[in-house]
Amino acid sequence: MPVFKAPFNGYSVKFSPFYESRLAVATAQNFGILGNGRIHVLELSPGAPGVTESIAFDTADAVYDVCWSESHDSVLVAAIGDGSVKIYDTALPPQSNPIRSFQEHAREVHSVDYNPTRRDSFLTASWDDTVKLWAMDRPASIRTFKEHAYCVYQAVWNPKHGDVFASASGDCTLRIWDVREPGSTMIIPAHDFEILSCDWNKYDDCILATSSVDKTIKVWDVRSYRAPLAVLNGHGYAVRKVKFSPHRRNMIASCSYDMTVCLWDYMVEDALVGRYDHHTEFAVGIDMSVLVEGLMASTGWDELVYVWQQGMDPRAS
């Protein structure tokens, strides 16, 4: 299976929504604590288990997350450690990038998510306790969402409703927002410890998953959220990222500080259906391809990016 060695520690990996062989990786020097960052755009070699770098962009600070535009096939957005949000066009050389840079967040930007239905706007979540809404054609953010009492680690758009998103915070709450409303529309005290990630089910727009420092993943139905639909136990340390499958309704992927990537079916009793232990440091980034069913990617602090098919060994050459 394809493996890419980055010079810095991996933080995030995202498949292109336009090209099945393309993915972007966010990396940071010195585990993201101090130093530079780099964004790698990778191409999977057709018919061979190789991966090549097509272009890379250097940054003065850590890159914590990256996402592809849903409207322009060569454009991606990056979340930077200095509080900036930068937009890159992979069709242009590195010296012509970034094509835009926004400096509004007061602290590290930890996640970025492009609106999959409207395709004209994106969200950023920051350690300054806020979420910001942006549009490509606006010189500044459209709106700032300030309710969380601590770092916001992730904000994710609902896959069907272009005005609705969820945010996961270190204040132990999951909040649901509608950009047409003045404040959050729902507050779920989802965990007793920091919530590091959240994601929406791609087939049921009322179901979300959260992951936490408490080592669990919880699945929630916003129609009745007093108790979770499921609690998934199996990771040995904090669960850094959680992601619903774009192809299978009940499937969730997760990665953890226990260095593993796990696959879950939250509707069955023995929910853990796959465990991959290919990383040798914290596993912090995971994605599943929308265009190729079963194709997964992960990255971690071991400076490696793995791409593999579900059921296969990521380390198999």
C-alpha cells in the first residue's frame, strides 16, 4: 500500500473530492509546538502501490488541518498555527501561493471544513474558543460564533443542510448551530473530558459522532440527545479524530494517541470491526475517500502518510 514519508509530523490528511488519486496532507515541525509547517499534495500512482508528491507549500508556522474546495478542483484551505487561514491553488507554483491569507483568529486554527452543499463557504475552529464562517470572495470573515468556553477543536458542516454545523470543544460540549440563528440551537454535554472531534453521519443528518480525551467515541441523535445512541470503547488513549464513512451508513473510522486507527459499526454489539496499528507515534489524521469505496488514509506524528484499502494491511507493499 502507498506510504509517503514527510519531513515533519503529520496532522491531517484529506482526499480530493474531484480526483480519486489526489490527497493533501497538513504537517508541522517539532510536533506542532514550534517551527514551520508544510502542505503536501500527493498523487497515487495508477496500477502501482506508489505515491508521489506533485507540489508542496511551506509555511512559517504549523499546519494543523487542510480541506479541499468543493467548487474549485485545485484549491485548498489550510488552518495555520499562527491564527491565519490560507488558501492555495495547486495549479499555481509555490511562489504564487498562497493566493489568499486571512488573519483574524487570536490563536491557533485547529480545523477547517468546506461547505459540501453550498460549496461557497467554509468554517474554521480555533483555540481562541471561536468558530468563524468565511466565503472565498469576501475579504474578511462573515461571522464569528462565540459561545464555547475553551478551545474549539473542530467544526463540521451538516452534509445535507447548508446552514447547519456542529462544533466540538475542550469545554466538553458539542454544539449545533444554524448560521441564520443568533446563537447555538443545541448544546450537548457529550463527554466529561475534552471533545477533540466530531462528524455527521452522511446518510442520516440527525446523527453525529464525538470523540474525546476519555478514550471513547459516542454517537448522538439530535432528536433525542439525553443519552447517546452508542458508546464505542476500544482505544487506549484519547481519540483524536472521528469520521463517518461516505459509503456505509453505520461505519465510523477513528484514530488515537494509542497509535491505532479503528473501524466501527456502531449499530452492532461488537462494534469494533477493524484495528490497524501501522503508526509508531500518535495517529492524528484520518480520511475516507468519497470517490473510491473503502479507500482510507491516515497520518501521524511518525511523519508517515498511509493509503490503503479497508481489510488490507496498510504496511503491505
